[in-house]
Amino acid sequence: MAETQVRATGPNDENVVWHPHAITRAEREIRNAHQGVVLWFTGLSGSGKSTVAGALEQVLHRLGISTYLLDGDNVRHGLCQDLGFSDDDRRENIRRVGEVAKLMVDAGLVVLTAFISPHRSERQMVREMLDDGRFIEVFVDTPLAICEARDPKGLYKKARAGELRNFTGIDSVYEAPVQPDIHLNGEQLVTNLTTQLLDVLRSRAMIKS
């Protein structure tokens, strides 16, 4: 039996051709009655980004908005299970998530992502994957002391004890957004933060409900 050859491909491979869809994003958005957009939640571990993103998705779902939440831990169970936490692996993790989010926006979904995504260059990389206005950076700004006091997974404790290396905020840098599209005070109640997010989406005519 002849051996099957598997060859890696890339965007510059002449055998890889982009196939345009017969149904456009605009047509999907008309059917959904809202725009496709990425809400990119960033912040330290324990800042509340996953909690706020999840709360917002529940409200949007009740309003009839088509959504999907991409969570940092969840994607590492499958899509990014081969990656570690070095700077290179973290960048690749974010790149893959950005590509998935881009496809979901093309499907007309409101995509919510909850990733520490500690480097500004990585967040900018994802922004540049999408058309103007389709990437909204949401900074859940919570002081390190508060995040560490919450420590829902016990990760800060392990990092302080030297049991966990390259942990953002302890021995790995977090580059806070300079001009986030939405700046949330992570010490506020989740209901207040959800209301703020809905107000922004409505003000930008991204949702009508």
C-alpha cells in the first residue's frame, strides 16, 4: 500500500484557495437582526472577566441575540491543548482563538471571549484580523490585590509558592490596555457591569433590543 503523504499548508501555498461563500455576512446579520462582533474581555486572573462575559451572554441570549462564549480554559481542552504558557505558546493560543472568533463573526454571531491575553501586541493582532468596528476590547480592570484575594482556583497561592511559573501578574507581565474600547471597574457588581456593556452595544447600534 502506498504511503499517504501529509504536507503542511499555509496561506501562501498555491493549492490552498479561499472559497467565497454564497451567503454573505451581511445576509446572516439581516437574518439575525444584529451585527457580528467580538467582545474581547481581558484582565488578570480573578478579575471577573469570565463571570462578566458569561452574565452578558445570558442577557443577550434572553434578548434573542445569537452568541457564543469562548473561554480561556475551555479552548485549552481541545483547540489549544497542545500549547503551554510560554510567550510563544500564549501568542499562538490567542492567534487560534482570533481565527475562530473571526469565523464566528462571519457567521453573524456576537462572540464573547474571556482570555487574560496579557500582551498588547496579541490583542492588536486579533483586532487586525477583523474589519473596523468588529473588535471591542473590554478591559476588566481589577487591582492585583483584589484578584489575589479572590483567587478562585488557588493559582496565585501556587504562584507565590513557586509551584506555578510564568503566572501573569506575579512572574509574568500583564500589559493593561492603554485605550480600551470599554473600561470596566472590576470591583463593581456584575449586574452593573452587564448594564454598562448593554448600553454601549445599543449606543453603537450593534444590538437593537
